[in-house]
Amino acid sequence: MNERMLRFCIVFLSLLFGFAGSAIAQRARSNPAYAPVEDVDGLPRVLLLGDSISIGYTIPVREALAGIANVHRPPENCSSTRIGVERLEDWLGDKSWDVIHFNFGLHDLKHVLGDSQQLVAIDTEESHQQVSTEEYRENLVRLVERLKKTNAKLIWCNTTPVPQGAKGRLPEYVGQYNSVAEEVMAANMIPVNDLNAFASQRLAEIQRKANVHFSPAGSKALGKHVASVIKNALPESPQR
């Protein structure tokens, strides 16, 4: 490679990484859950994977595990298992993990049109669930196979309830997809954080009306529960 080409490559890579860093910074400004975490030496590393429900409880989990674990998440909505299969390598990165707490479901079971990821009403003509239960199972098997190679303690978090009237989803879908996930996790001896049961006992207090999302207080309650599950799975260390 001649000197001119080398200079061009250096400039190009600088611009590329500068753009990527700017994009991450912009995401962090839009949502604190996306802010990069600087690891505290000696503390175990935890990775949260999930959709907007997990985004909502990321900060409460970090606060609950402050001084106990370094809690990371991708600076994006992990969406469906289909996206998970495509993006998992980027999310795992090149560092080791002690615990990985993961969930996919609400985006898999939602109604969309064609190849779009855009949520639509169930009665929209030609709408369909984004990921069928059959593909959901196949994708989970692939995701679990890769996650097991990290040697991290894996925790599956089942999908939280869909209330009546929520756009593009039916309450009964959740049980169908959670049942599929539980079979995959049982076959791989992966413990389940039953966040569905935890949320179901207090939905009137923590979940928005006709909406799968939770109030700020609800996300805090979910985060406290998730943090307790993760804490119990952390490796023993002098910090604990």
C-alpha cells in the first residue's frame, strides 16, 4: 500500500469511527439507557438484551446493582428474535460476560404488513404476526446456541402481559410465545425470570392502559425485580 492510499485509509476510518461515536452519543442523549457504561474493575459484567420493556428497566437495574455489577445493554431496541439473530454478534462485542439476561417476544408476536416492522392494528387487511411461533422457536434455538458459547450465566426473561385493547397484539399471544420459549429454555437448562407473573400481580398499578408499556414507577418495579434475579446469579466475589 503506497503512502497516499495509507493516508486515505486513515482518514476514512477516522471519519467512520467518528460518525459511529457521534451516533451512539446522540442515542445516549435521547435515552440515558443507551449511554455507554465504563466498567468498574473487579465487578462482574452483565448484559441486558430486550425490547422497549427492558429499555425501561435498564436504569433501575443499574441503580440497584451500583457497586455490585457493571450493567450494559445495546444502544438500541433489540426488537424481535429475527433482529436478534442478525445483530447478536455486535451486541456481544469482544469482551466476556458473567451474566446475560435476555428477552424477545413482544415484537415477534405483533401484527405487521409484509416485511415491515411497523406495528399495525390486528384487523388491518393482510396483516400477520411478524414472527410465527415456529420461526420464534427456531430463532431462539439459534440465539441460545450462540449465547451458551459465551460461558455466561444465562437468564431468560419471559414476555410481560399484553392488556386488552393494545394495538396490534392480543393478550393470548403472550402465553403462546412464552410456552414456546419455556420449552427451549428447559431443553437448555436455562432458568426463567418469570417477569410475566411478577407484572401480572400488579398490572393495574404499573402498566399503561391498553398499552404494553409501563409507567415510570412500573419500570422501576420491574427493574428492582430483574436486579434481584441477576444479583442471585452473579459469581461470588469480594465485592458482594
